[in-house]
Amino acid sequence: MIDLNRVVAYYVGLFLRIFSGLLLIPVGVGLFLGESFVYLEGFIIAAFVAILSGVFLIFGKKKEPDAVEGMISAVIGWICAVGISSIPFMHIMGWGFVDAFFESMSGFTTTGMSLMVSVEGVPHSLIFWRAFIQWMGGLGILTFFVAVIVKVGGAVTSLATAEADKTDSGNIRPSMLNSIKSLWYVYIVFTFIQMVLLYMGGLSIFESMNYALTTLPTGGFSHTVGGVAGFDSLFVTGVFAVFMFFGGTNFLLLHQLLKGNLKDIINDFEFKLYLKVILVVFAVVSLDLFLSSGESFLSALGDSIFQTVSVASSTGFELRSLSSFPEVSRMLLMGLMFVGGCLGSTTGGVKMYRFGILLKIVWREVKSFTLPRNALNFISEGGKKLSEDVVYRIVAIFFLWFAMVFLAGLFTVMFSDLGILASVQGIISSMGTMGPLLVSQETLVALPSSVKVIWSFVMLAGRLELLPLLVFLNVEIFKRFS
């Protein structure tokens, strides 16, 4: 029997060997832009560490991983990528490992919280790397390698499962490998389209590329003074809003859109709920902003739709500070932040699909009071009955979300000077990969190292949707490492 540690070592080692090549891309960007080699040494060192670690794990054994092996490979692969990607931040910014790890984790998990107070004077290679790691992390750094290097079979299913149900979209595509390829096809095409549109809107090629790399992944890292609001262009703002909306949509549905097939989109339960929730929140926030702030109705509409889509997609771009919105709007947007976008997208939160099923569960309990004792009262979606296993898993994820927010919030209160509300807001932002909307950058920078580590792993938990991390709490699984 092949030990679990050898199987995990094989896939993590293979991933790191390929990942080392990606670390050389910013070196090419820096050389093309004429940067000093001193700035590029950090990426070369990181690439060397990655390839050396991958070679060290050569003792691994190739075998189609089961669900446990796939989940452990995914978690370890993420942590290794984040840790190695911290090296350029340490080398260029002069940060300690914890701060660099926090920034790197925020990038890979597309959270968008940044300790970089100012981007002025920061080398273009590092600015590009911040954007690129968000783009890689958007669909999950491991799904890309699964699609490229693993044959159809248990390996694909197991590793993709560990990547948080990103291919869970009904029966649009029967093959898991084909689904992953479709996701990346949409990802690349839409990223390129946005880059072209931003360039047409007056942004430089470098600005267009970096913002395109952070919008569709719903990451939200900015690299210009004033962020998105600094462009002061209705066209550019519209492009960002549209592609943030796309980023919150199931990419397999976008694949159907590219093929001209609108039927699957129109009939999709989750997309219809996603659209309805956005429209309702947008309408309420617009009215609240118009009545409370005294600004023009058109201005209120523009700010409201942008902020609503930004929060629903967990991107975190702002035209104006969320703290400037009336309290009713802030409360509503916080609720939307908790829910997030669609499965099969790059968003955080518990996801619209699960939110919709939870509503159906509540409605089922309400109906049960008026139905005969022996009446069938099951939950269906798309005309099909959902198995109890699916329902239980959704309820479990929902409960774990609240449990993680409470526990991480408790640790934050214990080890920092933040109050209860600020701690919970920070954890929700981290868990939902939302970014800094509820937390000021000054607060982030001042956090103790212990809290930054906690928030970093909260980001990872939110990105992987908790279940893969819970594998490490199972004592029986650790016995398989013997």
C-alpha cells in the first residue's frame, strides 16, 4: 500500500517544479522595462527555492489521489506557493516574513488586503507579481496544473474537489477535466477583453494588464494613485463594473455565453438568484444614498451599482469609501459580502447557490407545519431532488462559516487592540476574500504578527471553503502518514 505522504509529496513536488517557472515571468517583465537586476534577485531566489523543494520531493509516488490525498495536496500546495512567493516581498520591500506572507496570501486568495502603504517607487516587476498571483489564485492555482498535467480520472476529481467546488455547476459539462479547461478558457478570454477595453479607455498597457489581472479574479489590488476612482472616467468605471459582475458569475455559464447559448444562463437557478439579489440591493442602496446624502439621483445610481457589484463579487474596488454610505446601506452590503457570488466563479462568501438552498431549507420547515405527517417534503433545484448529503454539506459549510468568524474574531480580540466589531469585520473581510472595505490600511499595518498569521489562514480557509482544512483535524487521516 502506497503511503499517503508519498502521494502528497509527488503532487506537491510536481506543482512546485512547475510553479518555479512562473516565478521567472516577473523577471522577464522587469528586464523588458529596464529594471535593475537587484530588484529581480528576489524572484530568482524564490524560483530556486521552488525548484529545489520540488526536486527534494522527488521521492513521491505517482498515483491517482483519493479525496483526502487531493485535499491535503491542495492545502499544502497553497501554503508552499504563498510562502515561496513571500520572498520577493521580503527582498524588495524589506518586510519580515509574516508581513510578506500576509501580502502573498492576500494575493493568492484574491482577498486584496494590502500592507503596501504606497505603490510609488515600487518596482514594476513586483507590481505585476501582486496582480499575477491574484490572477493565478482566482480559479485556484492547482486547477490549472490539474488541467495540464493530470489525465482524466480520480486525480482530477480529487484535486478539483479540494479547490472548493469551482466546477460544481450542475451537468453543463460531464467531464471534470473539460470543465476545468472551459473555466480557464473563459478566464483568459475575458481577461484579455477587459485589458483591451481598459486600454481603449485611456489606461497604459501596463495599467490595463494589471487591472485586468485583478478584476476578473475579483482580487482588488490597486496599483495607481486613487485606485479605480482616480481614473475619473465613466467608460472605465463601467468596464470595471461589468467585469466584476462577470467575475461573480459561474464561468461555465460564461462559456455558454461565448458559444451563444443563452438558455443555460437564463434557466440557471443560481444566476437568477445572483441577479435578483444584486438588483434588490442596488435599488435599496440607491434610494438610501439619494435620500440620505443629498447627491444627485444619477450620482447615487452610479455609486450604488458599482459598490453593489464590487461587494457581491468580493472584488473590493471602491469609487468612494464604504464608510461614507448610510448605515442601512452598509448593513445591507455587509450581508451581501457574507453571501458572495456564484459557484464556479472567483468570488468569496458562502455562495449564492448555497444561500438559495438554505432559503429552500427554511421554507421546507415552514411548510412542514401544514403538511400531513407522511407527505413528501424534499428540496429540489432545477426540477431535481437534492440528496440529503448535499443539503447536509451546505448546512455544515454555513455553520462552519459562523464558527470560524467567531473563533478567529475571538483570537483577534485576545491578541490585538481591536474591539469586537472591528475584529468581526476584519474576519468577515478575510473569510469572504472581500478585502479592505471594512478595515483601514492603517489598522492592517498595525496588527500584531500573531493576528496577521491568523487572518492569513482565515483567508485560506475562506478561499478553500473550510472543508479541505478540516481534513487536518481528523486524527485517523494522520495515521495514514505512518
